Amino acid sequence: MTLTFWGAAQTVTGSLHYLELDDGTRLFLDCGLFQGRRSEAKALNTEWPCEPSSVDAVLLSHAHIDHAGLLPKLYKDGFRGTVYATHATRDLCAIMLRDSAHIQESDADFFNRKIRKKGQPKVEPLYGKEDAEGVMDCFHGVPYGTPFKVPGGVSVTYRDAGHILGSATMTLDLPGGGTEKRLGFTGDLGNPGRIILRDPQPLPAVDWLISESTYGGRTHEAVDTAKERLAAVITETAARGGRVVIPAFAVGRTQELVHNLDQLWNEDRIPRIPVFVDSPLAVNATAVFQTHPECYDADLLEYMLEDPNPFGFERLEYVREAQRSKELNGLRVPFVVISASGMCEAGRILHHLRNTVESDKNTVLIVGYQAEHTLGRRIVERRDEIKIFGQPHPLRARVEVMNTFSAHADEPGLVDYIGALDQDRLRTVFLVHGDPERQAALTDALAEAGIGNVESPERGHTVTL
């Protein structure tokens, strides 16, 4: 059998790995949207490692768009197999894939109306709402910790990855002529000690491991400093009369920020200024979070005995309507707005940034990884000038970067997690979902821990298992 690395190979987006069994069964591990420069994204999001109609199943680690967002395109191109996911991931995908389709259609319409030069062909959306709705009929929900069979006789077990609601690591017990073979996949591995979800569950012994490497070479700030820094940024910005704009993934990061703010509000540690969650997807996602308390950690369940709504407080407003979103930019009082997308590539956050970045009273607070060539990365790099909707804007706002909210394990976390595996059985660690310099740093750290057979495959690289 062969394993081909297709997406998130030496980059941090577009997760997709292709497993072909000896009997011809074809499985995808994840099916994520590549996010980055338009020209590059178009090419990478329209090429497949095999004919989509021949794919028997997709094993989905979690609902983030860079792991699940290409499923509607797969369906559009002929896939009619089964998508296996945890119940919470399935529920999140039901709203996230439809939202992604709306963005695809809106972006294409905007380009065709506003940017397309005379004589250029019209841009077609990658997929539409009907494709997002169609692929949901392919979903099959599975629980944590219970093995299930997929085509080809493979036995799969999902375990809690602690990354976002419903996220899973997976082990695949592969058929092999009487010899047991096991492939492990971390998906996106969570950062232990966070305030909503359980810590990642350890994996059993595996022969091969596909591991994320997003924060190789990096050590996160202590999780328990998150509230203090968040309170300081908001208090200082409010004292200047400015606003705090926080680009955040609608799923996971937004809920964690809101819960931190809920705690700070209850502790009277932030000024009584308005706080807005401006993302219809985040509003819907928060509702899904509230229906899956089985994913919460013990601390949150205990907190809810005193505060039954950990995602809401007096001056917090969830914004659905576009008109209300526009009104926020006319406010002349300090406020906080959390809006998607997390890498500032699309959505309402662009409008907020356009109305924020030119004043040094304001703060842009970055709380998540920003992939190369995204607007978010350019803000983190504190460029003198950035482009929003194709127009240049001087970046005068203060830029604060906090990695305490990272949903990914840092280098020590990854080394500990991989190091806990049975090293006598582990043949190879394949690093994915990381920029090359991060992978090189993690490779060195693993070598220091006695784990030497580590590879960083390029897109299209195939290995025989």
C-alpha cells in the first residue's frame, strides 16, 4: 500500500494525505482548503492525487477549513463515498462548509464586478452551497475511542486531539497479510491546559506517524498568562480611546476568547466597554459548542456550576446582520471586536481592519498562526503598508501577538507526545502542516530526544507502507 502526501506538505494549510491499499481502496486523511495567494491557491485547490469519484472514504480529523474545506469541491468533482468524523465535527462542518461556499461565491462575484479587467474571463467559485449541502449527506458520525471499520478492511480509532471541539487524532490498523501495521495521524494536536477542551489523549504504539509541525522551534507562553495579557491589551487600548480588533477563527479560537473575556468580566478586570463577536459563523459555532458539553474539560464543567453561560456576559453582543456589522465601524467609543477570518483573508474582519489600521490609538491583536503570504502574516511582520481589498493602507495601529491562545501544541508538546510512543516500533515520523524552517527545528528537537527517522515530504511524495 502507498501513502502520498498531497496537502499541508511543507506548508501549514490544505491538509490532505492519500492512502491507497493493495486492493485498490482509496482513502483520504483530511480534505482541506489551501489558503494563501490567489493564483497559488487556485492551482492547489483544483488538483487531486486521484480521480475524486474513485475515493472510497475521507477520514476527517476536525472541522477547520484548512482540513475540511475542500470536501465540497471533492463532492462537486464526483466523490460519493463516506466522510467519517466525530459527531461534533460533523455538526460544525454543517455550518462551516456552507459558510465557506458562501465566501467562495461572494469572492467570485466581487472579483467579477469590481476587479476583473475588460476582456478577462469570469471567475467561477471553487464550489457553491449546493456542493456544501450535498457532501453533508456523505457524513457518518463516530464517537471517540470506539474502533470502526472503513472500506478496505481498515479499523480506525479516533481519540480526542484537544485542538477544537470534536477534533481527533486517528490510528489506522491496516490489512497486511497477517502482519499488523498501524498508521497514526495527529491531525492538529492541541495545546494542553486550555480552558474549554480536554488535553490531547495519547496514541498507542504505531509503525508510522503523520504529525503536524506548526510550531516546531517555538515554545508558547504559559497558558495561565492569557487572561492577564488580554486584560492589559484591552485596558491600555481603551485608555487611549481606541478599539481592539481581533482576527480569530470562528470555531475554537473565538469561543476561547469569549470564555476568557467572560471570566475577566466576572472578575471585574476589564473596562465595561462593548465587546462584539462579528461573525454569523461564530454565532452558529458557539451554539454548536453549547450542544456538545461531552467535549468540555472538568474545569469548564465546574465553572458552569456558577456561570451557566460561559460564552456570554452583559456587554457582549453577537452580530449576525451585515448592517449591524457596518454600524460598528462608525462607533466613536472604545470597543473590542472579534471577527473572522483568522488569517485576515476574507470575511468581515477585512472591513474592521480597513477602519482600524491607520490610527495608532487602535490595536490589532493577533491570537493565531498566520500562514505565509496571508494578510495576517503581513500584519504580524508589521509592514509599513498593507493592502486591504486591493487598496494600500499605512499600518499605524499597534500590533500585539499572543500565542497563549494557540490551539496547536508547541515544540516541547510535540516532542513529548511523539516521544511517548513505543520507539522500538515507530519506524518513521512524517512531518506535515508546517513551514520548512519549523519542520527543520522540530526534526532537530526530535533527534535530541532520540527520535531520528524523521521526514518532511514534499507535495506528491509517495512512500510504501
